[in-house]
Amino acid sequence: MSGSDGASATSVNSAPPAQEEGMTWWYRWLCRLSVVLWALACAISGLFSCITIHPLNIAAGVWMITNAFVLLLCEAPFCCPFIEFANTVAAKVDQLRSWQKAVFYCGMAVVPIIISLTLTTLLGNAVAFATGVLYGLSALGKKGDAISYARIQQQKQQADEEKLAETLEGEL
């Protein structure tokens, strides 16, 4: 039984992560650091949200604490050494594309705000939404250089001038 578990973990780890589709190493670590910061902020804000008699605040707080746990499990498995399947989950999350992570993180950040719109939920999930935006920006790709942009603009301008010249010749 343990032999099949080791084989499945090896096959998961052997697949190249899809996240390396253009992200630099420092940007990848920036995203991971923001996820860890979000998890801490979310857990602390979730605890503060649970200290109330309002059921919606409690539900939002529990959701935020659950978000913090899921994020630490997905992005920072070294923070959860007592969970046996943490590395397997992290390897599967690493195979997701950047836009999928962006949608996932932004969606996780919006749900507690929808449940209970308070200052605690807004501040606790602001870093979460920023993390989703970081992954979304990485999905857009690198910005083009100024030389190729100027070349494209020059070609458009030449095409516009040719069209204008043709219409003026056609009218005369």
C-alpha cells in the first residue's frame, strides 16, 4: 500500500510546474511571500471576526481561518510539517497556471467580504486580493519593449497615411 503512495507522489513531482511559463524567480517568491502574509493576516482577522455574537461575522471568520489554512497548505507546505499530504497538494497547485491561481485567490478573498462586509474582513482579505492580482499580472506576461512598440506604431501610422492618400486621390 505504501509503495503505490510513493509512486503517485513521484509522478506528481516529476511533472514540470506550469507556473514557470515566464515568471522570474524573484516574482514567484514575491507571490509566495504575499500568500504567506495573506494567510497570517487572514487568520488573525478571522480570529477577531469570530469574537462576536453576529452569526455572519462568525461565518466570515471561520471562512477566513479556513482560507489561511488552505493557502499555507498550497503555497507553503513547510509551514505544515505535521500534515502528510502537504507536499503532494503543493506539487499539484504548482502545476496550475497563473490565471487559475489568480481566480482561486481572488475568489477566496471575496467570499468572506460577501458574507460580512466589515473593516476586519476588508483588511484581512486585502492582501489576498493583491496576491490574486499579482498572479493575474504574471498571467498577462511580460511587457513589450519600447523599440517594438514604436515599430508597431510607425507601421500603423504609415497604413493610416496610405489610406488617407487613397481617399484623397479617389475624391479628386
